[in-house]
Amino acid sequence: MFQDASDDDITLPSPIQEVDETELDPEDGFGGASNRIEEVVLEDEAEGDRAQVLKLSPEKKNCIPMAPSQRLRPVTAAEAGASAPTLPSGRSTSLGSSRSGKGEKVTATSNVNVEMMRVALAGWNEAEQGPTDSPLDEDLESPGDIQSFRSTYPDPQKQKFLLSGRVNQVVVVMNVCFGLVYLCWRVFRSMNPTRDWHDWAPVGTYFVDPEDPERPWSVKEEFKYNWFCWLLFVAEMMLMIGIWLGHASRCFPSKRTKCTMDELVEIDYELSKHTAVCIVLPTRGEPLNVLRQVILNVMSLNMWPGRLDVRKNARLVVMDDRRRAEVLLLAALCYRFAALFCNNRKVRQQLKIEGRSAMSLASFYDHYLTCTMGFGQTYADSFIDIFSIADMIHKLCKDDCIPQEWDGLELPSGTRIEPKLVQTDLAKVPRLREDFDDIRNILTLVYYSRPSNEFPPSCPVAGMLNGLLFPEDPADANILGGAKFLVTNDPRHALQTEFLQRTMPYFFRPIADEEMGTVKYIECEDVAFVQVALRITKSNKFDTDPLSNRNLLLYDIINVGRDGVGGAMARQHGCMYRIDVLKQGKDARGQTVVPEEDVKEYLGKGIGFSTLARCEWLPTSVDLFRRGFRSVYVNEINETLSLGFDETQKLVGRVQEVFENHLSASEVLVQDPVGLLKAEYTTRMHRLFVLEELCQGFFMAIAVELLILCVALYAYLWKTPFFTHGVEVLVYFLPYYFTAVLPTGTALNWKRTLPDPTFRGIQLSFATAFVPFVTYLGSAAAEMSRVVCSRSGRRQFNVEGCPTWPLYATLVLMVSSMVVTFINWWRSGFQHAGLWITSVAAIMICAGMILPSAMRGIKFQGIPSFYFRYAALVVVLVVVALWQGSSIKEPQSKPKAI
């Protein structure tokens, strides 16, 4: 929640109620041998029932000077009197009898040190913001104390690299070595049809044509008789490349210093002047109930005390490309609801009585829903006014439009910002902007609809964000309100109350002044954005997340493994960017990459958010890494900074999301593949991270589809795809397999991630392996269509979506393969049991990988993994029983006696 509506919490100084000054000897001057005690009695307007006295000792020569950011600790008058030295003879104070305690009459003087008064006032105003741990002069009596103080201030850039990351690096090297040995075994041993245990020879040395034994070896003959073996070998090669690319994201885990902006502002109060932030909510037709949750959660964010009031330090911009009047009215009602919640004294008092004083704005709306569910009035009279606004919000969101009975009513509205440019393009819808900034302790709320709606069509979200960074109309030049940071907020996710407190510190680094004993925070030049982990609420306790909406593999393993070198990619939500990095075409060293006069030409192509791909976050992250910037990833155990409440429930929607990710990767890759390799990244690992993000899906898709095809051919052909002994498989395959999965298994301990939900991400990648094929084939067809249609003038072909029928076709193929392998085993007289068991096991593994997604596609609740394990065990027992039963022969009848 934002701070209460009191001027003391912002920047206004408390008035001086009474000032008593000691007489200063002109001969002594400022800084004489005698100690001087200045007592300044200040009244706290927020409390109004207590007075405190500040102690100031300006004449200590050996003390550590205090920076303006270090606050003075208020002390009582008794403490000040106890520490005051005896005044020299001939001196008298101007304290009255009620304050001096002795009643002697003293004369006053106006010879007061103005600098002392200014520091005293500054210390009092800052002390009202909250407690502080900054040391006073007398607290730092030795160099050891000073060194202890310096070691206690938080350093947001400090990282502790985990030992498991070093272990994973060793395991990765071992996996590469074992993989190369495995490939050599596959080429020089498993392709040998003679099955000679001791012979190692190149492919073709043991080739024998059954029809003509004297015919020499050739590539054509090799693929004629051994094509199945080579098909599996290509699948293994693609899988190996994908695994090796993924290893880069398991080798650099780290634990960052957990800190908040309150801690940083306590040490460096001037830092608050450089933390203005703008939160952008791009909406394109989402339901009003979804937008209501997002807006109320943003208005519930906890802020920090500072030089700027809340309305200047934070703002929310609702960008509506559909120009819906109900969205504008919803924003106005939410602002009115927040104003009553924060500033209505009756509401605050009633919340204290009910023990809900720490309740946020979003939680209070949930409290309203709870109170109004029953019959009759079940809440206090103090809530009547604010609940009437909540009733209007609830009615508006329930109907998802403005009710007709509201026609003629005077509804709340903001300040209309009229345009300064006359729009001449009749094809564009006129811009619309309304600001809500009447209350200083509530963030500014802006409704904005740009004139060029849905542009560019390929990436409208990037167009909306760039419209804020570079507005067309001069009247919108201040739409960001002087913000230095920009947060992207997807309408399906809600920022939690501590989001700004936990993300903003990682843009700054401390600088300690050893002589002064002070700490100051400055902006990190090479940090471009901060990303948080996205969490999803479970619909019910039996939800096994078959579509991997939580995506724990990405948020708890991949991003954590990249954060050690600052290589975590941005996402569509929960990411805070530096505005100057987006607007200026400069790299991390300050060198100009894009000329300032060509900003409009490079907008979306190196300046602002990239419009070169469907998903703006991927090419924007790649572009920032190519310019030498790095990222920060915030993910603590049992901490949720962003919560998704509208997860994708249908398979079609989830496949579309995967399709857009792969389409964006392909669009980025084909733009400048050579430039991606030659670019000067922050580190060498950033180049690997970019290649993994762009290419791993392609290699893994080829590998998975070929493996599925090999499994089906194995059942239909009833033929093994390699020639070897069982012991050789254990010797060469198992070391490679275990070292391949061990880094991911080790990474589960980084954030105490559960294995089953993490495995859902692998299953989803397996089930949607057909999506990259559709993406690349569709992209190739679209490019050919663009070339042909540019000459003939016909309509171009565009890649709009991805079908889901290949997933069901794959499941049908696995079921039919299971039937065929039973038939082949029966036809062979139940011989070759090893061949049959391996075929059944391969089919069950493939079917189990795609089954959760396929079941959700037909609206079937998936079986929990607990019961699935027991079902698999029953199948294995039945198979073993049938195998053993088929090997029992009937006893021969005894010969008849003669």
C-alpha cells in the first residue's frame, strides 16, 4: 500500500513550534573549544501528541562527517541534558524556567548558526520517514566500528556463486567427452552387421550384399540396407546438439543479495529522486474483470519515502488500442476507490478496529466481495461510501460494458489532455488521453489510446510501448512523467505489493567514501533490465499443470543458471527496463550505436522495443545483449512478485503461445544470422544464451520427431536400428545419459523446485515438437509468397497460427504401434522377447510424454503422477507375467508301457 496521506511522509518540513538558542560568544566563533547544545523542539504533525529534541554536536573535530543522506536520531530532552557539558562562567542560556529546570533568567541572542539549523531540520524531516541504522558520530569510535558499518550496507550487485554451478561445469565437460565417445561407438561399432565384439572399423568395411557378396561398398548401398540405423543416428545427433546448448544455462547459478528500496533510501536519501517509474498496461480487448485485478494490484504497490511524492514517483499508463469507453470508466472508478481507501479517515479507523490496517487496496476489494456475498448489510457504516464505488466497479466488470441504467449519471472522469497537432490522416483514430493525478499519495493513473491503433500488425504491443517512448503529439511529451524506469505488465498477470521494492535496487550499486564514512548509491551503467519469476495460481489441488503454465524449467532453472553472468532473458511481463537505454542508441560503454538524427528510422530496429518479431521481449533482449548490457534476475524461495491469475486452460491457446515464441526466434534468426555471431556481447556466455534461445527449439524438434518416427518404425519393421551387444549399450550410452540429465537434476535444489511440475515443461516441449516445423515451413512459404506477390501484386501468405491435429496424430500413431508390436510378437511365436520389450518400453515412453497435453486437449483431467506410477508398475508386472507364461512348455506324456 502507498503511504498514508500526510505531508510529513513526503517532503514538506515540519513547522518549528518553539526554538531556544544558546548564546554564542563572538570571541569563540563557530567551532570554538566549548561544546554548544542546540535544542530544537519540533512537533510531529502526523502524531500531534509528542515532541522530541534533536541533539547536535558540531564541534567534534575527530568525528566522521555525516552525509546528507544519513539521518539524525531523535533523542529525548533528558538525554540531551545529560550529555550537555557545563557552560563556562559568565555564560547564560536563554532557556525558560520550564525548560532549564532551574528558573534563572537568561538573555537571548540572534547569533545562531544557520547551517546547524538547516541540518537539524533535515535530520528531523528524514527521521519522520522511519527508523534508521545509520550511525551517529559517537557510535563510530574506532576504525573497527567504521569497517563494520561499511560491511553492513546492502550491495544489490553482490552475488554468491553456488558450488553446484562449478560441479555442473565439470559434469558438462564430462558429458561432452562421453558424447563424443558415444558417437564414435555408434559410427564404428553399432553400424557393423557382423556383430564382431573385437573389431572396430569405419562404416562400410563389413558391408556384405546378400544378393552379391562380391559387390564393393558404396554410399547408396549403405543407405539401402542400413537406412534405419542412420535415421536414428541423425536423431541422436540433433538431440545431442540441443542438450549441449542447454548445458550453458545450468552452469552459472548465483544467489543475489536480497534488499529493498527502503533499505537503500535509509542510507542514501537522495536516491529517491532518481527512482521515478512508469508501469505500462497494454490492453487489447481483455475482460474488464481481468483489467480490474491488474489495476488494483498496481495501485497497491508499496512505495518508499523520498523527495518526490507518490504521484510524481510512480504512474500507471493504461494503453487501450481498442478505444473502449468502459476501460476509461474502469480506470476512473479504480482511482476514486483508491482515493477513498487511502485518505478517508473513517475507513482507516475502521480497518484498525478490525485489525486490517495492513490490508492492501486489492485485498480490500476482496474484503468487499466477502462482505456483500450474504444477505443484508454485514459491514460497518464507515464503508458505505467506498463500497458504493466498489458496487459500481463490480457491476461494470460483471456486465463487461457500461450498464444502460447509468445513462445520464455524472460518472467520475479525469483531466482531458487535448492534442496540439491537427490530425490530417483520416485513416487513424484520434488520440485520447485522460490523467488522474489529484491526490499526492496515490500514483498517477493515465488512460491513453494512441492514434495509430494496432500498428504494426505483426507486433502491436511493441508499437504501443514505442508510442510511449516516442509520442507523436507534443502534448504527450510528458506522458511518462519524468520516469527513468518502465515496467511491462501483461494483463493476465498481477504485480504483487513488493514488486517495486524488490526490483528497483538492482539498478544501483554502492560507493563508499572511506574518509567521510558515508555510502552513496549510483546507477549501474551496464544493467539494462530486471526480470522477476512469473508464478501461476493453481486452479485446484488436483491440477497437475499438464500444459506447463508455471514453466518451472524456465523460471527456476534456466534463468537462475544464467543469472550468474547476467544473461537471463526478458519476458512479456514483470520486467523493468531503463528508459534511457531504450531511447538512446548507445552501448554499455556510452558509445553511440545509432545516430540521434536517425531515431525515427531505427525505431523498433535498435531503438525502443523491437518490432522485428511477434514477441517484442526476445529481440529486445538480444539487441541489448549485443550492445554490451546485462540483466538481473530476481527469484527468491517462497517469494512471489508476479502472479498470473488467467492461465491458459485450452491446448489451442498454449500451442499458440509456443508457436509465437518459435516464430519470434525464427524471425530474429533470419534477420541477421552472421551479425548475431559476430556481435560483441557482454560475455561469451551471452552468445551461447542467444543461440540457445533461438536454435535449441529447432534442434530439439528435429530430434523428437525423428525419435518418434524411429519408435514407430521399430514396431512395424520389427528390426533393431543398430547392431551391438547389451553390455556395449551400458558402457557407452549410460555414462552419456546420466551426465546429460545430472545438471538439470542438480538445478532442482537451487530453488527447491518440485520434480513433477518441472518435468511438465519437458513433456510440453516433447508434445509440441511439431510446432517448430510448422513455424519454419510457414515462414519459408511466407517469404516465397512475399517475393512472388511483390511482382504479381497478389495477396501475400502470412503465418497466423498453428494447428493441433499433429499432436493427436502422434498419439494415434503410438497406439497403433503398440498394437502392431503385439501382433508381430504373436506372429513370431512369442520369440524375440527382448525385441518386444524394448519396443513396448519405447512406445510407452513416447506416449507418456505427449499424453498430458493430449488429454487436456480433449478436456480430460490428467491422472496425478502418484497414481500414474502405480499404473505403470501394474503394466510392467502384467508384461513380465505374460512373457514368463509364454516360455513354459507342456510336459511330454509318459511313454506307454509295453
